[in-house]
Amino acid sequence: MAVSPEQYASINLPHAQTVLGRIERSLVALSGGNPVPPSLAESLDCLDRLLRPYFDDPPEEEAVSVADSAAREARRLVERIVRVGLSGDRLGQCVRNFFECLGRALDGAELSLVCGERPDSPLRT
């Protein structure tokens, strides 16, 4: 898949792994400190397996491929989050940031709102 230089420059797989941890912590907090529902845990585990190997960003072709796979699974995660009824401003901010790390800022801006980010959040630019 051909990507623009700007999109490739926006891909940051190591930071996506960091943000994934923030998403998981937000989900645990929104679940009252209980383990996240199994459907969410499944998506979180899949994303962790995709991103864990990357302490540095790989070459473009590999980075784009991993980012594509992670974006598909992250969309499933968002669908599952909505289905179980969890939402919050911080969770939405993390979802937006996660998609930004995958070079998909527009997707993140949209999906963060369905996860509870306030439209007037000062972090939305």
C-alpha cells in the first residue's frame, strides 16, 4: 500500500505500544478496577502481540503493514468498547493518540469521540 511521506513519518509503533497500555489502564479504571471484559482483552492482547516487537520503528514497508493490521484491530477494539458501554474523556484521548501513532489521525479524531472524548477537549487540534 502506498502511503504519503507524511503518513509514514507519523507512524510510531513504539509509542503506539505505550499508548496501548494507557488505553488498557483507562478501561480497567472505567470497569471499576475489575479486569476488562474478555472481548476487550482479546483485542488488547492482539494489539500487544503486533506492537511488542518494536522498540524502534522498522523500515517503511514493515511499519505500514503493522500499522494497517493494528488499525484494523483497533477499530474492532473501539466497536467492542462501544458495545460494552465504556467511555470517558481520557479513554477517547488515548484512542485518538493511538490512531495518530499509526499514521491515521483522521480516524483517531472520529473514533475518539465514540469512546467518550469531549468534542471541546483542549487536546483536540
